[in-house]
Amino acid sequence: MSSKPKSVVIVGSAYPLRGGLANYNERIARAYQDQGAEVKIFTFSLQYPDFLFPGKTQYAEGPAPEGLDIEVSLNSVNPFSWISLGRKIKKLAPDLLIIKFWIPFMGPSLGTVARIAKRNKKTKVITIIDNIIPHEKRPGDRILANYFVGAVDGFISMSESVLDDLKTFDTKKPKIFTPHPVYDNFGQPNAKSFAKSKLDLDQKQNYILFFGFIRDYKGLDLLLRAMADQRIKDLGLKLIVAGEFYTDSKPYYDIIEEYQLNDQLVLATDFIPDDKVGDYFNAVDMVVQPYKDATQSGVTQIAYHFEKPMLVTNVGGLPEIVPHLKTGYVVEVDPYKIADGIVDFYENNREESMIQNCKEEKKKYSWETMLEKIGEL
């Protein structure tokens, strides 16, 4: 197979499903189309059973993305649909089948599709691994992940920590690390004043941002406790929490009440549609990811696109992506240390220099580089 395939099939989340996985698959499809490849996406008719999905809805509002060939066909719990889709891809015989893998529950469906599809002796199966060992573990995870690993020809890991995890599943197949590309599909960097006006925010107020689905491992509780630090209170800044709760919200509201944080917060705790994402990033001074556990994060790559300094915790692959005191801060998983970084950012007026560094650093994270790495496999 040449490094630039003529035909590509992507199996995974896409419209009418919503969220980061769908955004990723749709964006990489466009990258291949830009190289002249014929691309088709097969997405889920059922992605998660209700007991596995903690949000309000799995589906996007609004029209389908233009210029993409997306077919709804895979039911994650119906083996007949796995077999049917595998046979369809086998017959299509694309040069490349790309599957993004993020949770062991998907191992049986995605692994079966891959096994059947590659029987044509032409199609190469490459998986882009978010996590092979999940953040929120369940019995049987390793068995399900093993089944999927056995079905593919090569692995792209977007963090060194996931690459190390992969080696405990397979030592023979090719594996390449390349960072998560920049998400450039949410609009362009724009003036804070313009974004604040669109979100009805105070023009004179400084804001920092926590963005994305709220899960316990993402450490919003740590950030809320950091906001209670007197040094943060003295700065007079506000935290925007933009994202839907995918966990019990009560412990977070208990912290807000305990430390009387209401006046320091803007709570936008619904799903943020794609056409509003850019407004939240453009409106703030810094993006904070206080994760307790991580591999890589699409939020980091949205922040790079909007040229926003970041504060991340020293877990997983996050320190690989955010050079300390260059494009942001890498701190320990501790509310006081998180507050330290935020205070330093404002007291030492680091915003402008970090923005310039973000502009330079983000050049590393192109979709063309991701496609080149897949080609190497």
C-alpha cells in the first residue's frame, strides 16, 4: 500500500452522533479527501446502550456535515450488524480501514468488523488508540480489548503512556506515537471582546475555562477548590465551566456551596454545540485541565488552535504536549498547585508570551503529519 491511499473507510462515531469522537473521525476524513482519497464513514445506529451513556443525548442537533459520505449501519450490541458491515467493507476493498478505539466495550463489534473486512487480502486495518486501558475500569476490559487488538494490523498512539500500555497487549505489530492533531474545525481565533459579547459576558472580567464533558477523572473538583484559594479570590477572575455532566453533579455543587463560589463561576453545564465552542475558547485567558488521570486530550488541541495558554496536571500524556512555562503550566494534581499556576500567570503577565509560543508550538500538530504516520505503518 502506498503512503497515500486512494480509498479509505472509517468506522466509528460520526454524525448524527455528537462529541469529540465524531469530530475527530469527520476531521480525518476531510484530511484524506484533501489528499484526493475517496472516503466513506460507517457510523453507529446504536453506539452505547443507555446504561453506558451518562449524558442527556448521544445525538447532534442541526444538519449533517457537508461533503462527507456517512452511512449509519453499526449496532454495538447486535452481532448481525457487525457481520453485515464487515462483509460490506470486505467487498468495497478500500486500501485502508481506520478505526478509532477508546473503550473496551467496543472491542467485540469493531474487532469483528475488522476481522471480516481484511479477509479480502487487500485492506489494511489501522487503529488510532485513545485509550487501551480505560479511565473508568470495568470487569472484562482486558479480554474485550485483546479481542480488538488481535484484529488490526497497526496502531497509532497519541500519547507515550498509551504506547506503553499497548505493549502489554501486543509486542509484534507496528506501533507509532504521534500527538493528537489540532482541532481546527470550530472556527478561527478571534478577539476576546467579540466572543464575550456573543456569550453575554462582562467585557472587563478575566475568565479561565474548564471545557468538555464532566467526568470525575477530569478533576473539576480540584479546580473548584483552587478557586476557593484566597489568592485566586483576590485576582477577581471567574471560571467558566462549559460542558455537560457525565457524572453525579451533586458533589460539585456541594463544593460550590461549601466555599461560596457562585459569584466566581459561569456554569454552562449543557452540551456545547460545535458552533459555540470557538466562542468559549476565544473569550478566555487560559484553559485549565486539572485531570486526575489522562492519556491525551482533544481539549488541549482545541486550545492550541485558538492560541490559548493552558494549565494541565502532570498525568498521562498531557505534559508531553504543554511545555512548562512555555505554552502553559504543568502542575501536580493538587488544588494549591493549580492555584499557584493560575496566580503566576496573572501576576507575572505571561499571557502574551505564552500566546506567541502557542502559535509556534501548534505547527507541530497538523493532520498532514497524522496521515504521514498512518502511511508509515
